[in-house]
Amino acid sequence: MRNSTVNCQYVIFNTPLGYMGAVATVQGLATVVLPQVNSERVWAALAREFPFLERQGSGWPDTVNGLLDKFVVLAGEYFAGRRIDFSSLQLDLSWATDFQLRVYSAAREIPYGQTRSYRDIACAIGKPKGYRAVGGALKRNRLPLVIPCHRVIACNGGLGGFTGASLGIKTALLTLESSR
């Protein structure tokens, strides 16, 4: 399912873990919705972030169509165990603060199949006591999977939180990565 508005375009597609969605702007990939049980839940999540999305629309620049097509292919490769990162995607992070950008950059450095604690990320960005703020920034991550916040766990080895999907999805993603 694909659609556009004046400012962005979205896609909803199926994965082995459920339906996912993404929104792209002319600046890049702006939002990813992690697997949900049905496409209606994905649509609702997309519409919360982009209330002006319409279910029907007209054409859109080929660069945005191509970006969404590329993301769908890369996500398929990820779930098939053939993709370890999404660094080739152009991202629209215009919504992120400077602090969030630093946290997201550190999270993108976590190797596939590995985890880091919130405290590890805080230390990596020069804010060793800022692990709660790191958690807050990751909670606001609009590009999960692309910015792999699922790889960030609590110091005690617990999963911590996971926004936009259940902890079961976080567990499934970590299990997928550790099995390759």
C-alpha cells in the first residue's frame, strides 16, 4: 500500500514479524513503524506522526518513491538475515534535537548482533550521567531499525523500554540478529 500528500509519502508492507510502515519526505526517510499485527495499526501510527497523511493521493517525485522502495527491499533483506545496517538510506532527521542526533549517531555505531547499555551510549556521547536522557531520546526515535534502538538495553541486561512496538518485537529483533 502506498500513498502521498503534498509533503510526504508512505508505504505499508508485510514482514515476517508483521506489518511495517514508513514515511519519506523529499529530505529522506522520516519515520518507520515497527511490525504491528495489522496494517490498520501501522496506518494509525503513521497518522499520529503525520496527521495530514491521506489514504489517496497523486504522483510523487521518483526520488521519494525510490527511497521507500529501497527501504522495503532493505527491510526484507534485514529480516532474511542478509542486511546488517541501513546506512545507505538518506534520512530526514529535521525533527531531532542536537542531543537526540548525538544519541542516534552513537546507536547507529552499535554493531549488528551486539548490544550496548543506556549508560554506554551516555558515555559515548560525553554525558556519563545522562543515561536517562539517552533513554528519553531513544524513546523519541522515529526511525527504529534504521537507528537501531533495539540494540540498547539496561545495564543489568534487561531489555529496558521500547517505544512503538512491544518488548516482544525488541526480543525478536535481538534474537534475529544473534542467530546470524
